Amino acid sequence: VYWESIRHPLARRLDHVSMSMLQRAAHCKYVKRVSEDSDSYEFAVSEHLRMSGVYWGACALHLLNALDTLDRDFIIGFVASCWHECGGFSGNIGHDPHILYTLSAVQVLILFDAEHELPRLAERVMSYVHSLQKEDGSFTGDEWGEVDTRFSYCALCCASLLGRFDMINVDAAVHYVRSCENFDGGFGCEPGGESHAGQVFTCVGALALAGALHHCREETLSWWLCERQTPGGGLNGRPQKDADVCYSWWVLSALTLLRHTDWIDSSALRSFILQCQDEDAGGISDKPGDEPDVFHTFFGVAGLALLGTDDVPAVDAAHALPVSVMLKLRARQEARAAAAAAARVRGGELEEKLAEERRAGWQGTGGEASVQSIPTVSLQAFLDDDEEGKAAAAREWDSACRNVGFLKVVDHGVPAAVISRCWEEAALFFERPMDEKRAAPMSEAYPYGYQAMGVEKLKASLDEDDEAPGDAKELFNICLGVEGDAEVPTPRWPPESDAMRAAWTSYYHEMARLASRLYRMCALALALPEHWFEAHIDRHRNVVRAINYPEQARPPAPGQVRASTHTDYGALTILRLGGAYPGGLQVMGRNGAWVDVTTAAEDAFVINLGDLMARWTNDRWLSTPHRVVNPPESDAAKARRQSIAYFCNINMDAVVECIPTCRDESGAAKYEPMTAGEHLMRKHQQTVAGKLCYNHSDQPESQ
């Protein structure tokens, strides 16, 4: 008896309260009426949050089995009209995007089984959400920078609903939410903020979605939540405040996730909610006798759903959507995933067939090597911070670097949307007129920017120049460096390139994070402390290079190939491959045979070591020759190919000398110390020696 009195300090039966019925028909008419009456006061004052209003109303009607009373096409059209190029949604047409309304938009689309009707919804929305995450794991609501745990919940809920947790840093998000926990078990809007039931829901919901609910102090928090019940049966948001119907959702959903709904008096709460109904005009208010609104109508009905009363169907406490809607969503997602997997298998079979044809006699092939000769290493252990897994991956990495110098990495953690946006903007750049591409040229003083067809001849970097023309490709480079490094040259972009700049900047920084993981792998593989390389890359000069290999409408000049045989100059190269037609990357095996490299059936990056890393490791690791061959004549007229390389260049003033663990048995180093800047500039100058950095000869516009 004592324990029960402690556990239920406010539980009591309020038999004197009227136990009226839920007025379904009246509430349906109310929601429909206020959604259509554009002259009403309520409609006017809610203009800025119309998207959330649509969600509240539509979800309430779904729970009342009346969603079909709304004009589906009109609502989907409204949602689409609030979608911005950045991927986020605004609260109304013409307003700025915000993560709150982005989640509401996603929820509305899912309610109407329409998430597939907006092209690339998941990638674009999650690219926007990703852009709002800060290094500490928190999320801003929009570009103006306000941080709140509400936004953490919105981000994780979007990721869960769209099936794209891979596009945000979930571990960091969880860490930030946990930092907002207070001594009483509750959560605030930021670290040190007052515990509030609304914030408790967002934090408990976020942790539940992230699979991290075990971090909550379950009993302490549940005690704090049950103390929110007032003598009238309703729930408040914090001590000494009046009860409000909306907390029927905020408090009860958190208790549902914590599995402690029996810690409050459910009957008294139901009575409070029903007392807040307008039984004549419909709608539910915040407290008895007040004017109803759509916000409290939805949360009142949703609260009854959580209580399991009044024949209101079950609601998912974490996603704030009916359970039936969530089941249908997951079924659709599983069907699409199965179809995509089947397509990838078919694509892999096609690519392997093309590879077999190349090995059978296409230009430049030889030997018996196959695409399977390039090892694959997973980075999952570095994402999970799994020490045992990292050690195993590092052993695989060391073996690949000793024997091949090329490998593929999977489970890399780079969001698909960031990759696709950069890829698309690169393709659009190469379609520009030549004068626009030449507006940001490479020069002796600025070794980035645009370089035209035939200027670079990579084989010259191996001192193997001949009379053949330069490589049959054009390219664009950008170096952003580390934020705050004043010595990095100001990037030069082509005119009217805001979208390109945004996409490439996101890609650049994602690649920098991936490069950091790869350097940690390198350190462990070389028996060094995991973060040994960080002192050499804190002012890196990494470069993104997009490369276009145009269709060959006429045969190339004798001896000309897309990219002549070469080794890369720097420490590491992270390469994203593309191209539906043959004529691609080949790596020289140790027996001199050429190996075809493809990633058609994988979400993988190709990694190769450069000359600087080979020099640094005393040739323990290989910098392997590679090339890009011409397509067969039968496909040349349509075989455009594109790739994006990310060259990992260490600090320009870093001295490259033999890593201590890489000395041979005699303790000797093969190479004299040299700064990274000296090494890279010497290689670059060899490849463009005596040539202009762009070609003034008339080139076809397609080039």
C-alpha cells in the first residue's frame, strides 16, 4: 500500500466528473470547417504555421476515420508548393523553410500515402536536415541558428519516417539530447534548461527513434511525468501550472514509450479531455470552457488513442502517426527496397558482362585480372567506435595497401543526397558554354578552377612523356581548406553558381570527415596512435575535382586516352565513379595486367594511395599506376563518363619523412625529407609543363 501511494501520488477517481462520450461527428465537422474558412480569426492567426495545422487536422480526422473528407490533391499540392530547393518545407507558401514544418510536411504526405509523389523526397529532405546538424550533434531549426531539442526530435523523426538515418550523425544527436537531461530526470530545450513536458516528449521520442531509450533514467523520469497530473485529472507541463489538453499527448506519449502509463489515473485524464469538448460546435480546447482549436483537438483525440478508449485507433507514440499508417509506410518502404535490391543485382550482372567483354578484347585490356581483385573494406567499426572491429578493418586495410594500393570502402557514412547533389551540379557545369567554364580558369598562381580538354597529360608525372596529345578530359577543381585558414586561396566559381557552390561545399566537408576516418584507419594499420595523422591535416589543402570524359564523336588522336597512365600525387584519393558505358578506370596489377574497377552494384568509394603516402611509409604501401581507357568504337559516340575525385593533401608545410614504424630492418629511410607543398607542386608542374591552363582552340560545346 505504501509503494502504491508513492507511485501514484496524484491518482484518484473523480466520480463526480461527467463521463460524456467523444463527439466524433462534431469534431470532424469542426476540423473541416476551420480548414476551409479562410475568413476566420483562427485561420488568419495561424498563417505562419499552416503546414503544422494541416498535419494536426489531417491526423485528427484519420484517427476519427474521416480523412477522406479532405481534398487530397489540394493538400498534396499545398505541401509541394511549400517545398524549397534546399529540401526543407516552410509553414506556408512564400515563407522560409524550417525543420518543424519539414516534419509536418513529411507526416502529411505519409498520412495520404503520398511520400513517393514528390521526387527524391527522402534524399532532399534529409540533405536539408543534415545541413542543420551542428558538430555537437544538436540541430538548428533553420538557417538562423536557433537550437532546441524539438529540432533534434524533428530530425530523427524525419530520418526514421524516410528510412535515412545514414544521412545524419545519430550518435552525436543522441549525445546532445542526453546532455539536456536534468537532475529530476526531465529534459530541457538545451543543456541546463528547465524540465518541461513538451521537451521531455521530444527527447524521449528522439532517443526512442535512435534506439537509445535505455539512456533515460526510467523510474526517475516516469515519477516526474506522473506528477504532472493535477487534481482535476488533466496534465500540466511543469510544476505549479494549470492542466492543458495538449499535455495529454506530451506526457502520455513519453510514459507510453517508457511503459509506465499505469502511473497516472487514466480515467481522470479521459474525463478532463472530454470536458474540454465543445459538444455543439465541435473541437477541443486547452481547458474546459475555452475556445477550441485544431491543435488541442488533435492532441486531445491522440491522448484518447494512447489511453485506448472511445474506439480511437492506436497511435504510434514516437512518430505521432496512427499505427495503421506506420504499418502501411513500412510495407511500402520494404517493397521499394526489395525492388531496388533486385535492380542492383541486375545492374551488377550487366556491369560484370561489360567487364568480361572488355577483358575479351577492348582497347587497353590484358591479363586475367577481374574486378574482384580490388579488395573491399567496411568502415562501420569507425562509425560505431568498435575497437575490436577497427583493429580487424585496419589489418584488411594494411594488406590491401601493401599488395594493391587500391581498395573500395563501404559503410562509409556519407549521405547519399550529398553525393547525388554534387554529382548533378558537376554534370550541369560541364554542360555550360565554354566561356562560362573558362570564367574560373586554372593558372600558375591558382592551381584549381577549370582545365580544358587536352591540357593535362598525366603520364608526364611519371617522366614518360611522348608526342601523344593531352588526355581526353576536362575538369574543374576547388579547394576550400579548413575553415578559418586565411592562407587558402579564395575559391573561384563560375558565374551564377549558388546551387553548385552549396552542393560542392557540402560534399567537400563530408569528404573531409570521411578522410579523417581513413587517416585513423591508416594510423592503426601502421601501428600508430589512432589520431597520429591529425597534426598533419589540421590545415589540409584537400581538393574536389570533377572530371568529364565526353562522348567521342570522332576517334581520338593516335595514343590519346581519357587519362593516361599515372600515379596520384598526394596521400589518399577518394573517388566516386560513374558512367553507364564502358571505357573506365583500370589499375595495374603487380603482374603488369590491367584490372577493371567498377562500383556499379555498391554504395562504395574507390580509395587509392598517392606518391606522398608511399614516400611517407618508406614504400611499405603502394602508389599504384592507373588509367582511364577509351570506350570501344561501337559505343564511343554515346559513352560520356564522369567521376569526382577528392584528393587528400596534408598541410603544405608538413615535412614528409619516413614514419617511425615504417623503417626497414636496418632503420634506414629511402627518401630525404621534403615538405608536402614542394612535392605536390613539382608533380603538378610536370603534368602541365609548357602549356596554357586552358585551351583557346575551338572546342565543341559538348566538351
